[in-house]
Amino acid sequence: MELKTAANEICNSNQMCEGENYSQNVLLRDKIIDLKTQIKEGAEGLGHGFSDFSNVFASDLLPARNGEQYTEGFLLEVFNILFSYIRKTFDRKSKVLDFHHPHQLLEGLEGFNLELSDQPEPLEQILGDCRDTLKYGVKTAHPRYFNQLSSGLDMVGLAGEWLTAAANTNMFTYEIAPVFIIMEGLLIKKMHELVGWGELEADGIFSPGGTLSNLYSVLIARYKFFPIVKLKGMASLPRIVLFTSEHSHYSFQKASAALGIGIENVIAVKCDERGKMIPSDLDEKIITQKENGHVPFYVSATAGTTVYGAFDPFVKIADICQKHGLWMHVDAAWGGGLLLSKKHRTKLSGIDRANSVTWNPHKMMGVPLQCSAVLFREKGLLQACNELSANYLFQPDKQYDVSYDTGDKTIQCGRHVDAFKLWLMWKAKGTRGFELQIDSCMENAEYLYKKLKSRNDFELVFPDEPEHTNVCFWYIPPSLKGMPRDKEWNTKLHKVAAKIKAQMMEEGTVMVSYQPLKDKPNFFRMVFSNPASKKSDIDFLLDEIERLGSDLEI
Amino acid sequence: MELKTAANEICNSNQMCEGENYSQNVLLRDKIIDLKTQIKEGAEGLGHGFSDFSNVFASDLLPARNGEQYTEGFLLEVFNILFSYIRKTFDRKSKVLDFHHPHQLLEGLEGFNLELSDQPEPLEQILGDCRDTLKYGVKTAHPRYFNQLSSGLDMVGLAGEWLTAAANTNMFTYEIAPVFIIMEGLLIKKMHELVGWGELEADGIFSPGGTLSNLYSVLIARYKFFPIVKLKGMASLPRIVLFTSEHSHYSFQKASAALGIGIENVIAVKCDERGKMIPSDLDEKIITQKENGHVPFYVSATAGTTVYGAFDPFVKIADICQKHGLWMHVDAAWGGGLLLSKKHRTKLSGIDRANSVTWNPHKMMGVPLQCSAVLFREKGLLQACNELSANYLFQPDKQYDVSYDTGDKTIQCGRHVDAFKLWLMWKAKGTRGFELQIDSCMENAEYLYKKLKSRNDFELVFPDEPEHTNVCFWYIPPSLKGMPRDKEWNTKLHKVAAKIKAQMMEEGTVMVSYQPLKDKPNFFRMVFSNPASKKSDIDFLLDEIERLGSDLEI
């Protein structure tokens, strides 16, 4: 067959690359890719090949008899669609998004009808729907997408998520997820070591996001002090109160509302101008609460606040918690990644004195969503607080060590496998690889900070160097430049970010977040967590804001 | 180039299949697949090709400069590993699992070391790790895997999950997940219609599993009657109690422990022999609780109990809830799928009178994990109960209709996209396709039931025909046959299922669950949700139990 000739040709050139010469290896691979492309193009040139699924239906796929070839063809087409999307995602010439309003999507766009029908549609349509879903979505890994704390798309993480989907199992028992359970345990142990609890037996769990991880910490702390709550509820407790800074994440309010503690029992501790909790205010508020007859039990300090990226003074907070006998939690959902950097981990000094830590690898470490861990210093509390020993699931007479069944540690029953992609990325990068990635994001933040200081059409929200990758700033359009900085100025400035953001989204060139904070009018919040973003993207962002904002009439 | 000749050859045969002749289409496709295989084998024959990643690292992949070809090659290798796994999964000649104990995995198996290191490992190792992860896992889509309510692997669902991973976004705002948000809304609406609330505006949310969906229902019901709880906590409430049957899922205890209600305030309502809630006992218990000064607020009825697959009498329960003014929830996590079957949906008659419904498409509908929805009849409660209006995320001055932002409806912040795979499957199958799939699983249960009745080495736990796909039974080994059915018999019978299950897992031939229930010793619980399972697999299971159990000395 003719293909053999092509193969032989490559086989000959193959001899060149013995000795693992890198660039020759690349040449060889290019040749093979060329070969593959030609085959593919040949097949597509037929107008048929893998790409004609207009007469093939889901019911033709595995496990249908003889479904194997259709299935491989269909999944390969999906693969091609996804890879083409990935390529565009990292291509600066492509738009970050192609914005449409809800009513437009609901009415249906050309060939993309979202309504569900009674009868099946051919796989050709399904493939088209996949293309359209991506087309009208947002490229969260685009180098100019800066909108959330989670961004980027790690290729090994993606592979991990694809495998997780194919394995399609559940974390509740070792029985059906043996490898994943062991991996989760090793990750929890590794994270324990990084927090600084290395000598203790690791305990913790992966949960569906940082807000639920924070909820776990409040739940477990409450149980530690008042185990009766499990049986009798909050009615059997005194009025308990918890403390967190005014800059902390809203998850503590959410948790307190859900857990029956009540939002008014979440006491907001003041922050300094930089967004860090003021320890003396914490101490005073604890004392005041006690004087009022309430019972303080829990303090959450933040490692990397959502807006300012501030790190609370953990050692001082730990001293106060120790003095009053309170549970100390550190919400390091955003800042936890810095534990992997020798240069930046000192910002978390004192975290080892916490009783629990939330850490979201899906943020700074770039793991695909969802991947959040909550870690506990004391082993066994999770299990004691949540176990109900349902015997349809956790049979004590299994043939293996059932202490590996994790289901009774959680407030869930079924639980998605979130650990594998992180495990695979850790293997592929090593701790060192995460460090490089994180340090490089931090350098981007520093670069932006210096840029902003050097330009007079931008103004920093606070003057200090960034501690995390958050950089907060205003754009001051020419029309506001000469005005006195009074109430009217504030009102006008408040509108600037929203207007510029709306135009950014319409044009799809870049995405960045904005918000007000207390008395401060809307400002932009830049964050870096995407390894794809370069300094040139930062330059682009500032120029783009200026382009969209310079003619703004407010 | 020689490849053109091959392509032309196919091009000629292509003319045969104009007119969309199905079998000729298959022939054509086979040819192309052959061609592809030859290319691949040619490349592999070189000892290099795509499969040599021993000198390539994660840092060489996108977004690295020139990373595109490495990335495509790496992801294609992953694809091949996954497709090979999928093929084996549906192959009855392959084992369901290759069992190892936790300590064996921890010590490391040949070439598979789970420990994490500081330095990166080459992608060749990462690919090997992917292979090993699957090798030592459990094939949850194997036709002879009957271990959990979630089983099978839908190819379109898998494609949906792969796309979701590539899109890597978050459900909290329309801004970054426009298409997925609209799809979720349409699915919630569709499920509303199927529940029978069609005329009302749909409300609900996808949550990370049925237990959290059930928790949502308790949370929202509590808020509906006592909105003050959000601010002041449970301290401001009377002693509230909820009701659920003794056969219901343990999630109501979990929820009550977490929400600060307390497990002792979950009142277990008696069931009949078939596992259905006894309405008169519910009514009596509500009255007794009131007499004790407690405040009933919530009843959960079950559509498809976990072990027996029983459906509670919803109409009678609804009447009682109405009489006492209580919130009625239906936990249809398992049984919800039957709403799609004209033949079986009458089992859920009365569900339209519920205030909330939990329904897990990742169970009976075969959607990949995780996919669970909680539905509410009254629109707006979810938002009112959970909203905190964090302005870093939910800016009111966005350019689109911000009522589409779903983040403030949830107890999470970030939320994984669970809706897309279900949407894609619904498009691909149509409602009708789900119906066929579900009816066929129900037929399997009926077949097993009849088989068991006809054999005298098996005994049914209850004599009635299955209402769902659950079939519960004992295997009676020859050594127990003649014995009097006393306490000792019970003790011995209790050990049978555990022993057989352990051997099944060691041999990896089949997997089925077992458990005791109240005074009943361990029995097997069969469930069907995998469309891959055929009647021959049921025959195999019974023969296998007999093979493993007939010599059993207890």
C-alpha cells in the first residue's frame, strides 16, 4: 500500500533523531502531522468521511451493536471541534467573546436552536450545536480574559478532566473509585505539608467550590465546640458568633444563613486601607460580643481577598484566637497557590496555626473548574460531624479497609472526582512547575502596577505594591480630568468602568472585572491566573481601556 | 503524493453511496477507518510518531510558543487511551475491575507510582499514568456493573462533558457562561413541565448532587415559613420538625444536621412491607408533634427509594400536607426519570402537588456524573433565601438583563456547568429516546424478577413486582437450605452476600450491591440504569452468584 512508502520515508529520517535530539524530534513530528493532515483533508475532500453524521443518531453509538466505528468517528469529530476551539482560544487574533443578549440566544441564532424536542436529532446537528455552543460562549483561557480569579486552560488538566468523564465514577466509596480516593488522600497530605501541618495525619476533602469549603469549616468548628448540635440543632446552643473581615468573601454570610447561625451573627472586622484585617479590632469585637453574652467560636482570616488580594496578619490573628480559645480558619481559596512559591509564601506566615484552610486549586494553580479543598488540622472531626453510616452504602463488612470510604466525611452523598486532574497536573509540572507558573503571574501584576503608576490617565485604588495578582485602578477619562473631586465627580467616575466594560464585551476584545467597594466608586480589578497572558496583553488592556474611554461623555 | 491515490480510491467508491444508502455509507466509513489505522500503525511502527513523549513536558504544550503540534499529539494520545478504555468497558470479555487494596496502590504498582514530586515528569509518563488510572479503576459502564444507581456511559453525554471541560467556565453569571445559563433555564423549564407545573414560571437550579438538592429543599422551605432565619438564625425559630419515611435517603438527616435543625427533629414515618410511606402514620406523627409543641413544616416523599425502589403515595401525602399547611417535597433523585415514560409515569401521580422536587439526571437518565436538579414551584424563593448581592460579582449596572445571573440563587459561589451534557443528550435522543432507554431498563428489572421467582436458590426480599428497577433478593446457599429459619439462620444468611461480593470483586466478573435493612439480613440489591446491560448479563449475574456461593461454608 502506498502509505507504507510515506511511512518508510519517515522511518529513514527517524534515524537522524536517535540520541534524542530535540529539534530533529520536532522535525519528525511535523512530518507525521503533515501526513495526518493530508489524510484528513483527503477524507474531507470526499465530502463524506468522518464528518457526515447527518444520518447517524445517538442510538447508533456504543453500546449499540457495531457502534464502535461510529463512536470513534463521532468522538474524533468532537475532538477536532474542541481542539480547533483550543487553538483559537490561545490566538490573540480571535475575539474573547461574541456577545449576545439572553433574548437573542432564546430566540435562536442561525442554525442554533436551543429548544429541546421530543424526537432525536442527527449527530450532524449535535456536532453543529457543539460548535455553536463554543462560538457564542466566552473564551476563559484567552490571554486577554482577566474577568475572574479562575482563568486559563491547562492542557494536562483538561486531559485529566476528560479521563475523569470517561471513568464516570463517584468518590463516596473506595469500592468504585479506588485510584481516585488514594490520589485525593495523597493530595490532601501534600497540601497539609505545604500549609505546615506536615507532622499530623492529614484530613480534608475536595468540595464543589470554595464557598462550600468555607461552609465546611464553619460546620466543623461548630461541631467541635458543640457536638450536641448534630442531634438537637441550634436550639441547644447559646448565641454563637463568628468573625471575618469586611473585605472577606461573602461565603461566610452564605454559610451562616444556611447553617442556621444567621447573618447578623457574622461580625465584620475592620480592615486597613490595604484591605487587611485589623487585629486590634478583632480583639475588641470578640470582647464586646462576650460582654453581650454571645459566644464567639470562629474567626476566618483571608489569604488573598477577592478584590484587593490582601493577606490578613495571620500570626497576630492566631494569637488572638489562641487567647480566646477560638477556631481559626484561613480562607486561602485564592491565595493558597502562593504556598508553592518560595518567593511569595511568606505572605501566608502563620497559616500553620489555623485549624482549617480552604484552598482552591482551580484558581491560582490553573486547575480546570471545579477543584477546591478544605483541610483540617484535627483528624476525625469531618467524619464525626457528618457521618450517618447509611448501610446501603458503607457496609462495615466489606473486604477492604473501609476507612478509605470518604462518603461519610461529606455533606454530599455522590461526589464528583475533582482530585484526578490536579494529581495529573502535579505529576506533569512538579511542585516546581506550579511555582514557575505562579511567580510569572505575580510578575505580570507587578508589571501592571508599574505601568499604572507611570501613566496619568489611570489611578491606583490604593498605592501599595500588589501582594497577590490583584491590581485595582480607575481610568480617568479626559472629561473628568479637570473636575473638582467632589460628589458629582464620584458619581461620574462610578459610571466609567461599567460603560467601558459594556463596550469591551460588545467588541469582544478583552474582559476585565469592575466593582465598587464601600465609598469607592466602580473601579477595575485586574487579576492574573492565566499563564497565557503576557506583558503585551497588559499593554493591550490599558490601551483598549483608553481607546474605549477617551471619548466617553458621562 | 501517494496518499492522494488512496483518497481517490475512496472517492470512487463514494459515488456508490449517493442517495444515503446506509450500509454503503458504513462500508465507506470502514474504508476510511482502515486508512487511518494504517497511518497510525505506520507511525507507531517507527517507534516514534505521536506516541513518543519521553522528552516532552507539560511546559511544551499550549499556551507555549509552538506548542500547538505537541498539544494536538498529546491530546490525541489521551483520546486514544480513552477510546480504548471505552471499547473495553463495553466488552463483556473484559473484567469489571482489577481489584487492589489501598495499601497496594499506596505502595505503588509496576510503573504506577502515585506519589507527587517536585520536578516535572515527561508526558510519556503522564500518558502511562492515565492508562494505569483506568486500568486499576472500576468500569462503571460495563454491562455487568450493577453496583450503584448511576451506571453506564453515554457517548453524547461524554462529549458534552469534554466540551464543558474545554469551555472551563462558571455558572455564576451570564457574563461568562451565556449559552450554558440559557440551556440550564430551558432544562429547568422542561423538567417543570414534566413534573406538571407547566403553567408556572420555572425556578430551580442544578446542584452538585441529590443530597445537596434535598438540602436546598429543606433550606428553602424553612425560609418560606420563617424568613427571619436568614438574619437571626435558628435561635429565632420555634422547634421545627420535618418528616420523611424510614426508607428515605439519609440526605434529610445530613441536611438537618448541617442546617442546624438537628437530626432528632427529622421524624421517621413508617413504611409498609413494600417500602412505601404509610400516610396515616404521617398524619398521626404530625399531630403528635404539634401536641408536643413542635412546629411541623416539611414532608419529603420519595419517588424511588434507594434500596427498594418504592414510590410513596403522593396524592395522599399531598392531602395531608395541604391539611396541615406543610411544604411537600418529592425526592425523585432516582425515580424522576420515570416521568419520561408514558408507561411508568403514573407511579409519580401527585408529584405536581409538591412544592419542590429533586431529580438527578445522572441516575436513571444516564447523564455523566454530576447532574442533579432541584425544582421549585414558587419562583423567587431560591433567590430571596440565598442572595447576598456581592457587588464584586453581581454588578447591577451591567449591559444585559442581570436576572439571568444565577449565582445569588445558590449556596455556592462558583458552580460547575452540569447542564450542558444533559442538554446535548436531550437534543440527541429527544424525550422519546430517554423514554426508550428507561423502559428498557424497567424491562430488565421485570426479567430479573421473573427469573428469581422461577429459581429456588434465590428468594425475593418482598414478593411484589418491581416498581422501579430495584430488585432485592437473597441467595440461599445449599448449606443453608435445610436449616430452620431461626436467629442462627439469619446470622449465617447475613454473611452470604458480603462473602460473595468480596469474591466477585476479587475476580472482577460482576459488581452488585448488598446491604441489610432493619431486621432483614444482608441481601443483594440489583438496579438497572445502564443501557448496555442485556438479559444475558442478568443470567450471567445469577449464575455467577450461584457459582461463587454454592460451595460457601458459613
